[in-house]
Amino acid sequence: MNAESSLNSQEDSDLLYRMRHSLAHVLAQAVLEIREGSTLGFGPPIADGFYYDFVLSSPITDEDFPEIERRMKKILKKGQRFYREELSVSEAYGRISEMGEPYKKEYAEELVQKNELDTLTFYRNGPFVDMCEGPHVDTTKDIPRDAFKLRSVAGAYWRGDSNNTMMTRIYAWAFPDKEALDSHIQAYELALQRDHKKLGKELELFSIDDEVGRGLILWMPNGTVIRDELEKLAKELEFKAGYQRVATPHIAKKELYETTGHLPYYADDMYPPMELHEHVSEENGEEIKEVYILKPMNCPHHHKIFDAVPRSYRDLPLRLAEYGHCYRFEASGAVGGLVRVRGMCMNDAHIYCTEDQLKEEIRNVIALYDTSYDILGLKNYYFRLSTWDEEDPKGKEKYVDNPSAWEKSTKVLAEVLDELGRDYEFAKGEGAFYGPKIDVQFPTVTGRYESVSTVQLDFAIPSRMDLAYTGSDGMDHTPYVIHRAPLSTHERMVGYLIEHFGGAFPTWLSPVQVQVLTVSAEFESYASMIVDRLRGHYVRAELGSTGDTVSKKVRDGTVKKIPNLLVVGQREATEQTVTLRRYGVKKQESMSLDEFEARLLKTIQTRSLDFC
């Protein structure tokens, strides 16, 4: 990219930001016109538009959107100019009191106190005034009237804290022009059709029940098949790569997480401790209390397995793997579907190695990731090297304070990526508290990128837990630990794959791999024989519904996204053949049962992305 085009791109980005920010103020002005007495929260630009939070005098639904949009377009047409005003703190407090905005007042007082400010900035357009840093467009006529659209209404806690007031958040899209807006809306509607929450319900993959608890997934039979197949894949790849499997409990004493140092960083995301009256002291007769915690991560347990027997440098690298269950009490507003949950099963492993082995082990991990993604047909991912932010004023609260170890371990990860010729970006402030990490970013159906997999280099916890191995010099040495999770958690990975495949999984991963449909009831015996024969090879085959027409049976099987439908009638029963209808393929094929079985078993064995 040349300098001029880069500059233009930045200018366009800045203009779009100002447009979206200005539209947020226009939205607030329109809402206050139809809901007098409402008060304001925040109204920032976001990746695809903007939103504004309100405490409304009376509710707003999407039925009100046409009227709000009409008023917004009227404001844009008026050409209201955005005026910047910088007021002293006392003047600003007076202004906010006149506006009757208690939440703005709270935020203003916090800004002044934390940053020792002498002034606060306001922007005025028409009758609307908001405490805001900007920037904005010069006039509302600079904003196209056909390039925004209100999207949805949602609840949002003030400042994101569930202890605070619940506000009404109105989301909207905004783009440079109508063509870009229409294109985005079309992609969004397609994404909704592939949404894992929608498809998860339609395909009976998983359920979430309030009596069980938010963020705690009930895997139904179909979804459990997908989990099991992913776990089987991971176990096979890890076995070939020299991993050893372990199993650890769901709980541990509080002291374990105090020793590792996790507790200060994760306390807010942990379930409340369980205090148990364990036993009575033989010395003084007092009751001994023990405090247990639902484990939020597997690594402390794996470290204890490493420490359970003496280790030598000849034992390293030691690779311990587990699909371990973990529990994190995510904030209520963050929990959603399979992406943010409170109970998860993690494709976890920890590699204990010497410093000399680090780079080779990280290269091997990335190669394992590449193999996994290739089997699943996942492409267009990139790497993000996440490290600490030494300039963060709260850095000592968020990270282990060891600048030289951070620099050294970050350099190791960067060198591996460079040597492998991988493109990556740096992300300061996104590292784990105990070391830097490589996050693998995948595109969602909406085009947004999210972290799915991670490789973390831990230079801190092994020494805290006194982990050691005997070196070739006969002395004790502290191992490095690599944390890795190529298939993430079952929850996040299945959610991602549902959307990636649109619910139409390849045959090896599909809950039902083959459904046999009969032309009439008299051929059920032949159909049942096929089902039994395939199930004898551990194929997930089933007999289709009876009593319906063939066209309805095919339609039902297609709605369920079953990859292979076999239709059998008189000719098939006589000739021992089948008629195959593959999902998404209009043309049907006739072949012998033997040929179909051979093709099917090869497809499953090789984990082909084809249906058969």
C-alpha cells in the first residue's frame, strides 16, 4: 500500500468514526423528543455503527424505530452544527445539574478525580447537549440520510456492572453510503440464519435451562456426538505427538490457587468458595475448616501431577493433556450461547520443557494447530502475539512484574512465528498474567475476528510452585511451561463450527451420518438391514420416518441437514442397491450397497469434508 492510499484510508476511517459518533448524538436527541424525562448513559461509535444507553421514561421497542429514524433524518436535514464547549469543572457540574443527568454527573466526578482535570468538554447540536470529548462532523448535513439503520434494543447495565441500573441500549448500523449499509445488512441477515443459538435449537444440539443455571450447557444427544468426535480427533493427534493423558478433579483447595497466584487475578470470575467443616483437631478439639473452589483452569492440577514424582531432564519435554472441566462465573451480561459460558470443557495440555526445548515445542504445537484446522476446513485465521503493557498504571495488578522475563519470553514467541514465516500482529495488554501468548484469531460469520485457540508461555508459575527437574549437571532447575488449547473449549469450538458449517456438518462430524428412507412400508425390512449393517461399522445410521411420502421424508432429512439420505424401493431391494441424495447436491446417484458402504467408511475414516 502506498503512502497516499494509506493516508486516504486513515482519513476515511476517521470520517466514519466522526459520522457514527455524531449519529449517536442525533439518536439521543430523537429519543428524548419522543420520551421526555429520559436520562442518558453512554453513546459511542462501535465497529459497525453506534449505540446509546438510556434510562427511559417509558419503554421503546423496535416498533418505535420508524418514528425515531424519521426524526433522525429530519435532524440531519436541518444541518445542525456541532459546537465544542470546554467548561471549568464547577461550570461543568452546574451544566450537568441543569441537564438533569445523574449518570453523566457520576461519570464526570470520576473523570475529574482520577485524571485531576480542570475542565470538561461538551458538544452541542441544535437543542441537544452532551458531555463528550468528540470528535464530530461539522454539521449533520455531512451525514448521508440513507446510510444508517436502527438495529435492535437490548438491556445493558450502567458501566457494565450487574449491581448498577439496567439501561435500554439502542443499537444502530452506520456506513459511508447506502450501498455499504445494504451489503452489511445482507451479510448480517445471513449470519442470523447461521447463528449457533438458532441452529443449536433447531438441530437439537444443546439446551440452556434457567433451573440449571445461565451459561451451563446441557448437551443433547446430537451435540454430544460433535463433542465426542472433536475429542476423539484431539486424542488421536495428541497421541501421535507424544502427549500423555491425565484426569483431574473439578475442585481443589483454595490454597492451591493462592500458591499459583491465580486467585488475585481470577477471584472475581470464580464461583464462591465452598467452606467445609472437615474434621476436629486432635490437639485442641477445634473444628478444622477447609475451603474448596470449583477449578477455573486445569494448569494447577497438571503442575501437581508433574510434581508428584521426581523428574529428570531425560523426562522432558513432558506433555500432559486433558479435556478438563472448568468453571468461571462470567458476568451475567457477558454470558451468551456457547461463546461465553460458565461451565466449559477445555482441550487443555501443558508441556514442561527446558529453555533449549522451548522453540521446538512451540513449533510442534503450531504444526498441531495447522493439522487440526486443515481437517476441520478452517482457513483465513491469523496470529496475534499478546504480551503485557509495561506502561499500564495497573500493570502490577494484572501481570507478574518481571520485565526481563516478559521481554525474553515474548522474543521467543516472536522468533518462532518469524522463523515459520507467519504473519502476526502485536497486542499489548492482552497477555496472560504469567506470560505472553499467541492467540489464533478466526473470522466469524459477521466478519468479526475472535480468539479461538491459544499458545501461552509461562515463566512464572513453575517457580511459584517449586516445580523442578534434575539437570544433566545434577542440579535442580525450573522448567518452562507451555499452555496450549488448539480446539479451545468444546463450547466455543462447537459454537464456531455450527456457524462455520451452517449446521451442515461433514459426514464424520454429523450427529446422524446416514438416514435410510423407504418408498413404502414393504421395503422397511431392506432399509432396516442397511441400518444394521452400517451401525455394525459404528456408522450413525437411522431409519427415516414411516407413513409419509418420499418427498416429505427427503424434505425432513434436508431440514435436519443430514449429509447422506438413502432412498430404497423395489428396484433397490431387488438389486441390493441404494439411491443416494447428498445434502446440498441436486443430482442423486444410484450405486450398489457395497460401493456406498466403502465410500462412506473411507469418508469417515479420512475425516473428509465431503458428505460421502
